[in-house]
Amino acid sequence: MNFFDRLHDRIVTVDSVVSVGLDPDLSRIPAHLQDHDLPRWAFNRRIIDATHEHAAVYKPNAAFYEDPDGWRALAETIAYAHGKDVPVLLDAKRADIGNTTRQYAELVNPDAPGPTADAITVNPYMGRDSLQPFLANEEAGVFVLCRTSNPGGADLQDLELETGEAVYERVAALADLWNENDNVGLVVGATNPDELESLREQVPDLPFLVPGVGAQGGDAEAAVEYGLAGGVGLVNSSRGIIFAGEDATGDAFATAAGRAAKRLKARLNQYREE
């Protein structure tokens, strides 16, 4: 089965489309974990223990792991999530040319040494050849950045082409063409429901990864209504879950994260069931 088949089964098993973003900012990790050999791994393990019953996927952001101890923590995190039968989507936004992009694609190569992610986010700015090693991997999911929720996204994504379409709409159309192995999805922010709706009409079969529902205050109903294709899609919350108990004592932060994940699951499911 490819990634989206496995994701479908996971969504059905836990009745959830929640993506839990594992962004273990060292400055916000509880003090009692700071003395561990790998504080980020110690933090993530507790978050996974508390949230895995509600998680369709875990989404670590590579930015929080890009140092020697961080990569070790990421490897442990991926292996532990897999031990809980939860797939891992690495939010890395990778792409380049030639040997460089082939090396990046090793992050989702199941034959590579050590634990690897099941899916990855990629940046389409350099065109199809920069993504080809990812697209050719039939087992891994490839989420193409399309319409991001940050204000500066409009600087490029909203530009109108000679065809009358916006750049982000062209990206969606290209991603649909690139989906020869049924392994492509789109990253589409939840902060503009109208754009979510129009993109869903344009590409009815591509699953969306929808960030912005947590701390960024995106539209949960629109994220579910337009983010899912055939019941498959993901709605992400990172800080809103993992730091829900930031002021708690001891390991109570993990209990708070579990409650936050459960609440988001219930909030999203009320729209899935309609």
C-alpha cells in the first residue's frame, strides 16, 4: 500500500484526521527534561504516549532537529511513532536539483539506513525535476506547498499569470498532473476558507494537509469540508497541542497535550460526520 492507503486505514482506525506537529522548541521544553541525553526525544516520547490514540499522523518539523542531537532525537521519534502504528510526515519543504534532491529523497526512502519518514513536504518553486525523486517513490507521500497561511505567502502565491490564474492555482494544477503514482497531496492553509473551497473544486482527488487550525486560528469546518478527498486528508495542530500544558508541573504537560488532541479530534469530527 502507498502512503495514502495507509493513511486512510489509520484515519479509520482512530477515527481522526488530526496531525500532531512535533516541534519541540528547546526553549519551551519542561525544565525537568532538559537534563536528559536527548531532551527533544524525551519530550516527544511523552507527547506520543499521550496523543497517539487521537493522531492520524505525526508531523515533526525538520527545523527543530537540524543539529547532531536533533537528528538522533528525530530518528528515535520516528521509530517510536511507528511502534505505535502512527505514520510520520516530515515537514521539511525540501527540493533541489540533481544529486542534492536525490539525497533529500533519502529522508523517505524505506531502504535507507535507520528509520525514515512515511511522507514529506516539498517546495515546487524549482519545478518538476527538483521533485522527481520524491514523486517516483510510490510508497511515500509527497505534500506540495501550494497555498500557505502566512501573510507573506501572497507575495508570490497570489501573483496572476497570463492565463488569469494565480501562481498557487497553477501549483495545484501541476501537482495534479504530477500525481502519476497517487502519492501527491497539497499543503493548503486553513486561514482562507474560500481558497480552500476553490482549490478543492480544482483538484478533487488530492488530499490536503491543512495547517493553521491551532495557534493560527484557521477555520476548522472548512479544513474538514474541503481538506479531505475520499475521507483522506490531515488537519495539523502543533503548538496548540504539544504546548497546551506548558505551565503544568512534571509530566502533566503530556496529559494536557492528550486532552488538547482529543478536543481537536472531536471538534473536527463533528464536521466529518455531517
